[in-house]
Amino acid sequence: MGDGDAGGRGLAGARPRGTERPSAVHGRLVLAFAVCIVALLAVTALAVLLSLRFDGCGPGAPGGAPGLPARGGNASFPGPARRDPQAGGEASTPGAPAARPPSDPEREHPWTHLRLPGHLKPLHYNLMLTAFMDNFTFSGEVNVEIACTNRTRYVVLHASRVAVDKVQLAEDRAAGAVPVAGFFLYPQTQVLVVVLNRSLDAHRNYNLKVVYSALIENELLGFFRSSYVLHGERRFLGVTQFSPTHARKAFPCFDEPIYKATFKISIKHQATYLSLSNMPVETSVFEEDGWVTDHFSQTPLMSTYYLAWAICNFTYRETTTKSGVAVRLYARPDAIRRGSGDYALHITKRLIEFYEDYFKVPYSLPKLDLLAVPKHPYAAMENWGLSIFVEQRILLDPSVSSISYLLDVTMVIVHEICHQWFGDLVTPVWWEDVWLKEGFAHYFEFVGTDYLYPGWNMEKQRFLTDVLHEVMLLDGLASSHPVSQEVLQATDIDRVFDWIAYKKGAALIRMLANFMGHSVFQRGLQDYLTIHKYGNAARNDLWNTLSEALKRNGKFVNIQEVMDQWTLQMGYPVITILGNLTAENRIIITQQHFIYDISAKTKALQLQNNSYLWQIPLTIVVGNRSHVSSEAIIWVSNKSEHHRITLDKGSWLLGNINQTGYFRVNYDLRNWRLLIDQLIRNHQVLSVSNRAGLIDDAFSLARAGYLPQHIPLEIIRYLSEEKDFLPWHAASRALYPLDKLLDRMEKYNVFNEYILKQVATTYIKLGWPKNNFNGSLVQASYQHEELRREVIMLACSFGNKHCHQQASTLISDWISSNRNRIPLNVRDIVYCTGVSLLDEDVWEFIWMKFHSTTAVSEKKILLEALTCSDDRNLLNRLLNLSLNSEVVLDQDAIDVIIHVARNPHGRDLAWKFFRDKWKILNTRYGEALFMNSKLISGVTEFLNTEGELKELKNFMKTYDGVAAASFLRAVETVEANVRWKALYQDELFQWLGKALRH
């Protein structure tokens, strides 16, 4: 799943032979509610029969009101009571059975547990769907062949928000029906429970048939709908998002990754639409009434979470890989006609070939479709053979897209295609190891992009700023968590999909690849995929395979022993290297758990009691003004160690070369001074990655109080000589949080002036880009263009007069000529600067352009530019408009609120808006991974006064426990901000005042 991500013919058709009108289905859904009430009458009889106690549809049942869930405007359909005439069984109830103390295993109420009981295992699903796109309902029939491993009187499988009409169970091979006593939905654990009159026998296969119906929801998960406008007419499409636990909203199934089965899907829809699924269409049967049924080929063994289907009016372009895989890109007809999907299609073909060669395992399906949809909760989802992308992450208009947008699109595609192997072909056993797929896909974003653009140095350089530095900020909090964390209840599943799983997972994999050696690592991965294909694997399976690969190379490292410390405990170490002045050529190396706010450590009990230790592959070099020694590796595994190293008087030490390790390095002040001196005299003695690494480490160490505040600011004094993009990018990203801590303070201009001074020379030297309308998106000079963009961004945001003038001129020229001549790579900077400097007319102009443009990349930056205004009325207006789905797409509203919060003029507005609208926001995004946590951290991360901290804590008392982990992180971050200001801001301003006078 991209950031934040996730993923047959029945015995009788899902619709009777006559045409069931859509309104009839709607009627049945409404009837489902009514029947819930009637069902209460049957409760007593059933309770006696089953010796169970059922609660009715009262407050303890699904959602309070009879049959209605506690969800904003979305009905869930608890299963009405049913009497199955064939089985002669009693009616059952949708009420919630109350668990009684177990006396024997069968009495344990298996439906109350988080995990399915494990007595039954699906082998094959036949799923027949009929979709009514005119009223957004669908009916379905699923036939599951199940193997019984232990005797049981209950069939328990997942189902949520579906109305179940009928359940039958038969023993295989015409042995006749198994009588069903009744069935009920149990919303607390999202399961359907079928109660039998006799037990199923172990080592036998059975066939379960469920007939049901549900809504095609107007939200972001399960089987949902989306729309777009073509030639002034609104068109609808239906699409799925099942990862991690939403397949159960579309059909009753065993919705855990370990239950792999084969699937045969048939979809009946109006002939004006086309349908897609994981596999190609085998046959299409047309009926006279304008309906068609598409029967798809059978899938290989797979998990439910990356099953997928879609019903739409899209068109496509296609290509074929060397090995014969058909690749198609489906999108809105106007986008296909414009060629917006051509870039993605072209690189997908190359990437499948790259991965087939790298992993030595062929792509396993006959086709891969990429589907570009207007509305989706994530950047993309890796459904096997039918990967779904939000339009902004796959469509690309060469005439209006910047390099950074191109890079974004490229990396999302590289990520999803990697998942076709890591995730789809080999699937984690359970969600605690979600990083096994996400960490790999995130790491390969850089490896795969390096394959497409070898000169861009993604894995060696860009990985540092975009992954390592970013996730170490998050993982330096006391409220962080391990990469592998126990998943006990359904709400925990959502919690494991975060940047720790994705980015820390990727950083640990990169560290592993570096200390193993890339070629041995690659061979290990080939073995892992070959051994586990079409199955599930846990982290120890990976560790064992990699240890074996090393052993074959004559190296004996117990990978599991090393990696357990990195994956099972949270956070990371800071290594401190001290030159021992008493004993010649001895250094002391210590490790300790790095935490931004030491006081948070004393509050968190589990941190006090834990003596965190890691086995750390510390690479180290010694250097002086002209020469650097070759790299040595020291495995550090104790709190404190002595090592012998030859150090001349003027020599410095550098640890964690090119930042391949997941830790920070601190030195004694003498060594810091020598390194600063080296950078000023001749920075090229240190590699580009080492320079970027030093900058980030110094800012973070100072932020956490391990270093005096002025050391990082002294380091960036050398930047006026820096000609490489990465160190500038690292500096800009490290300055950003510091800037946000200071931007509402009286003395802010001292900081502002200091930064401008460091930027001025390079800004003048590089100048502005000329306009490039030759459609060549990827200039050979990618590094140079990105550097120029970074410096212009710093100059404009810190108020360089020439930069402001240039931006205003470009915007005014666009308004007067109505021709946008602003260079692509700096458009977002120019729009934002123009909106902040100029009057309301410019805001209105950008607002109008946002509505009229059809290029998705342009839409995004125009919308974000509107958040740059200094006018609080306009910011408030924008916040209120952001919740209107007709104006701002659901997934973009979050970005609007966060960008307003980053604007010092709008921070308190966004924070107030967030609190006032929390119920609406939480209803809209609560179940979508990443969305809530992104919103909570985005709105709160730069709050930094005692008053704001108090507001945050008070607000947390009033809400109802959802997103608890995100709020705890928010409180810790704001506490750290407040504490930093109290301890260090005066020291910083004093030093800045002096530095500017000299």
C-alpha cells in the first residue's frame, strides 16, 4: 500500500432469473432494519435452544438504535433473524450474544475473540456480485469451500455492514445439507456466526453458501463509489479498498492474511459499464435487458486484503512486457486521450522487467492493470493484478508537472509494483509484521527509481532526507513503538500502518543490505521469495534465509539476533565517540537510547525500566584536511566500549559513514570543531551523504539538548560553498521545525536574517530557471534543478527581497496575460509567495484556476497555494470550504487543514477548526489508515505555548478514545516544543545576535 497504503459463479445467480429491480434491493435493505425489531421476539426461544444469552438490539447492540450503527449517515445491516425452511432450523437474532464463563471449548463463544477460531480454513471462493450503479447497492452470493480442521458447531467468518438473507451449508460431494439452526452478525468483532444443529467433522470439506446485499458506500473503504465530471455530466464508478480489514464489508470471508484461498469472481453490471478484477475476464455473457455478466479467471492462492474489483466507464492504453505480461492503465477517458497515463504505463513495463530480473521470480499473473481513481484513501493499493492509484499519484501532464511531482509519481508506482512480490506473492503471516511488506516496498522505491534514473543516486542520497531523517524524528519520541508490535485487537491493526512500519522498516532493510553486502542480500531475497511464494512468511523466516545466504559466503552472523533488537524494541541509539585525552589512540564509544525530550523518558515507565541496547554496525573513518582513511567497522554491543584508533593531533573522526546505519552519532566538542573547520576549508573531503548526515545529526542533537544550540548553525555556514543538492535539502528540512518553533516570536527576524545570510550567495549564483516548455520532464541536470528549487524556496520563505519581487512579477504577468509562463519546477513556490504577498484578487485568481484546471498535479499545488495567505478571513473561508466534497476531494481536505496550520497566521485557526470539526473529521477519516494520525500530528506539531498545550490536553479529555496513540504523540511533541523554548531559545538568540554583529 502506498503511504500510508493496504490490497466466481455461485450455484445460483445472485439475482433471480427475473430482473430484480434495484428498488427491490433497496427495499430489502430497509426491511433488514425492521426485521431486527421483530427478531427480538425470537430471542427467548433461541436462547433456550442454544443455552446462550442474547442481548437485544438495545444500546449494547450494534450502535444503539435498532439495527443502526453509531456512524455518520452510514447504515450497517445487522443480519435479520432468519428461519431457514430447508434446514428447519430456528430463527436467529442479530443481537449481541453476551459471553458467559466458558465451561468447555464449544461454549467459549468463539465469535467474541479478535482472531477467527481456526477450526475452519477456506480453500476456494465462488463470488457472484450484481452491482446496481443507479442506486449504489449490490447483491452477492458467495460459496466458500471450507476444510474443517477441528470439530465445531459454529461457522465463524468475517462480515460487516452486509444484510444476510440466507445461509446454507452442505457437505461436499452431494452428501446433503448440514442443518443450520440459525445465524447472526456480531458487530463487535465484525463476524457472521452460523449455528449448526450438529458438529462439523474434522478432516472433511464443506460448502458454505451465503446470500447477502449491501450498499456501495459513499466513503473510502470496502466497496465504495467515486465520481468525476465528463462533458458537464457526473459519472460514477465503484471500486474496492480491502486492506487491511475491509473485504468483510463486501462479502462474508475469512478476512485474515493467513487464510489464503483461490477466488473465482463474476460481476453482473449494466452493459454501459466495464468491470475489472485481479484476473482477466474469461467470458462475458450478455443479456437482453442491457446487463452483462463478466466471469473472471480463477486467481492463484491469495489473501482477501488484496482482492479487488471495479466497475467504471474508463478507457485504457496498454503495453506488454518482454515476458508477455499485459499491462494496462485505466483512467477517465479525457485523461487517457491527453496521454496523462503514458508515463506510468511506460515505467510499469520496465519495472516488472526489473523486478523479475532482480528477484529471479517471474511476475505471477497474466496481466497487471493500473487504475487511476479520483477518490481513494491512500496514494495507492497493491491489489494483485489490479493496483489502484489516486489520480494525483499516477497521472502526469508533461506540460505542467514539476520534477518533484514526476519523482513522486515514479516512486509510488515503484512501491506498488514491488508489492506484487513482497505482499501479494509472499504475504506476512499477521499484521504485526506489516513492515515486512511495507518496509521492503519503501526501500525498493529508491532501488527501483535508481534503475530508471541511474544518475539520481536515490538509494545512496535522497533516502537520507526523505526516509531516514524523517522517521528518526518520529522514532525519537518516548511515545514511539517497535517496528514489530503485537496486534491483539482490531483497532491495533490500523495502528501498525504508520511511518515506523514503512520508513523505519525501509531504513533497517537498507542498514541490513549494507552490512551484508548488496549482492549477498539480493541472493537472500531471491531465496526467501522462492521458498515462500503463494504462502505466508514471518520475520524469522526472512532472518533465517538471510543468515543462510551469509553462511554460503563464509560469514557467520546470526541475523535474527542482531535484527530482533532493532525490530522488537522501539527507538534507536545515539552513539557518542569521545577521544580519550589521557591514553594515546584510545577512544570511548557509548550508546544510549536517543529521546528528544528527556523528561518524557522519566514519565514513561516502560522506558525507565528498560536498559535499551543494540548491536550496532558502526562504520568509522579518520581524516584530516586533505585525506580520509579507509572505512573500518566496529560492532558496538555494550553501553560503553574502549577501542584503539590512531589519531594525529589535527585529525577528526567520523562515524556512520554515508548514514547507512539507523542511529545518530555525537562527538566531543573538539571533534565537532574540527569537522566544522573541515567543512569550511574543504567540504569535498567528506562525501555528499556524510555532509547531509552531519547537518541532520547536529540539528537533532541540539534539539534534544545533547549539543549546544549554535553548533548546527555554525555547520551550515559552509553552505555558501555547497554545490550539491542533498546537504542543502538536509539543512532546509532540519531548519523547518526550528523555524516553526520561532516563527511567532518577537525576535524571529534575527533567526530569519541569519538564514538569509547563508542563502544569499548561492541564490544569486544559481538564479531562476528559464521556462522549459519543450515537454522534456526529466532534465539530465536533475540534481542541479532540485538544488536551484531548494535555494529559491529558502530565499522566498525567509523573505529575500529579490525572490519576493520575482515571484510577484511572475504572478502579475500570468494574471495580466492569462498565460502561465512560470517555470514548472518553481510553480508551487511562486504561487505560495504571490498569495502571501499580494492582495485578495490574487487569492481569487488562484481559486478560480484551481476550479478550472484539469491537470491533477496543477490542481494540488494551486489548492496548497491558497493556504499561504496572510489574510485570516481567507484562511477561515478555505478551512470551511475544505469539508465540502464537491469542492475539495476528501483526501485533499486534510492537506488544506495541515497547510493552514503550518502558516503562522493560520496556526490557531487550523487548531480551532480541528477541534470544532473533530466529530465530522473523525467520522470521515477515522477508519482510513494514516489519515487521522497525519491530521492530528499536522495540526498540532508546531503548537508551542503553555496555553496551546493546555488546550490540547483538555480537548483529549472530551473525545472518546479513538486515535489515542496519535494524541499521545501530539502531547509529547508539544511538551517537547514548550520545554525547548524554555531551555534553549534565549541561548540561541544570544548566539545569533553575536554572529550577525561579526
